[in-house]
Amino acid sequence: MSISENNSAEFYELTNSKGAVAKVIPFGATLTSLKIPAKNNQLIDVVLGFDTVEGYEKSFQLDGKPYIGATVGRYAGRISEGKFELNGKSYQLAINNGVNSLHGGIDNFSQKNWTVELVTTGENPSITLSYVSAAGEENYPGELSVSLTYTLTEENELILDYKATTTEDTVINLTHHSYFNLDGHQSDVADQDLVVHAQKVVETREDCIPTGNILEVANTVFDYRTAKKCPQNIDNTFVVENNDEVKATLFSPKTNLKMDVYTDQPGVHIYVGGNCGPDLKGKENASYHALSGICFETQNFPDAPNHANFPSSVLKKGDIYTQKTTYKFEAL
């Protein structure tokens, strides 16, 4: 029920009365650790991470930048050739993923030092971080002011509340990029059960750019409406209904931990297959690999600015962007 700061490492700690602990750093507004009590009161760190801020900084020097625990923006996912039109004007974004723009460009939100605006203690402790993205940063229009509040509830929920405003019309798509593992960050997710409550999935080309088509998941490898083992490799956006129901669930038969994902976003992007590489060790000297964790990136669809049939990603001057995502944990 408290928040403490380790000044030397910029780690802010949130603890609830159940013993759950979340740690956040200003670099990338990143979640570095999330320890959840299992049935035997053992605390299990269910997200991948690094012991130091330097570890996160170095991870962005890897070829396959893993974005471990980071807040992603201005635009999560890919934008085809980094191009889009808004209000009759063409924009060319920075290219950082083949010929495309990924996760906001080269020097994106995940690599910025956010400002800690507020910390609350007591029941449901929280931390609010902010970042102001200058007009023209990564060639996006408008000065964008963003805030993110992490709240750790007494029900072992981690709630993420995003807000943003802009000085001129722009596009926006924020998400969270933790790699979850209910057996602990030093294990793998191969034997964990995945459910995605989605009837449809966004069709993509080989380079993960959407074709514009929305496909039914029935009779395809994307049908996770009933529990299946985590896939070995996936990088796809599932279309979810905008309601209060669970959008996705991860369950570990080993620890009997369950995580339910709630969001008000139209998509849950499931990603497995990231690799930190052998030269960069994770927390507690862990060697992370392609099956170390699974991401549930709640967001709009990739490349939405270029598809009129996708939900609008435009934030207009004077309007407020909001997003809420909840990761709820339960020991069964």
C-alpha cells in the first residue's frame, strides 16, 4: 500500500495489501517488475525485464528491439512505408522496420524519459507519468501531451489509464508492451493456455502490414476462442468488441495463476517470438528467448491511418484521447 523510490536506479514501487508489487521507471514509462502472489503465497514475477535502466537502454541497440515493458507511441504497430494523409496533407514518418514505420519511429516514446507527475499511497497506489512530444517529432503533426497512470488495486489488478491532447490534428495509438509469463520471467510460456475472445483477426501481408481485410478466425490457426497452448510465433491483431468483458486470458497449469485482459480498445495484438539476443541478460541474470513471454498489446489496428474501414486513429485538436487497459490476476 505504498510507493517508494530507489533514487539511484529510478525505480518506483507500488505495493498492495495482498503482497503484489509493481515497479516502474521513467525511461519509457516502463513496467520493470510485477510480482503476484500465487496460492502458496509465493510471489511470482510475471513480466520480463532488466535489473537496471541501462539494460533497457541497451535493449534498443539490438537488431530486434524487444520493447520490454515499455509504453509505445506515438503509433503502436506498423504504418505502411511510414506514410499517411491527414486533412489533405501527406506525412512521411521515420522508417525503422524494413520499409515501414514501427512503434512510433526511431526515437520513440519507449526511449524517452517521462516525467513523474504524481504518486499516491494507501489503498490502490498509483503513479502518473507524462511526456510531451514536440510537433514534428518523428515527423508526426502536432505537439502531443500524454499521461499514463499505473494503478495497483487491492484486487491484484494493474490498471493503465492513458490520456492525450494535441495542438493540431494528429494520429495516435498507444499501447503497453510487457512480455507476460505466469510461471515467472525465467521460464517459458509454451505450456500456458491462451484464450482470445475474438471472432475476427486483421489480415496482414508477410511484412505484417494489414491488407485492409478482416477475417473470421473460425477454422484458422487464429481461433483461440477456446483454450490452446501459447503459439510458438505470432504477431497479429485480434478484433475485440468494445464492452466490459474479458478480451483475453492467460493461464498457467503450473502455478494456477490466471491473467484476464480488459480493454476499451478495438484490438488486442498478440505477440510471441521476441528475442533479446544472447548478449543481454534479463533480471536475475535470466537468458531470455523467443518463448520467454507473450505480449497483449491493447490498441487500435496497425496502419489504421491508411484504411478507411478501420477504427479512426485521428485525435483532433481540442479532443482528449483516452484508453484504459486492465490486467487482472487471480490465484486459482
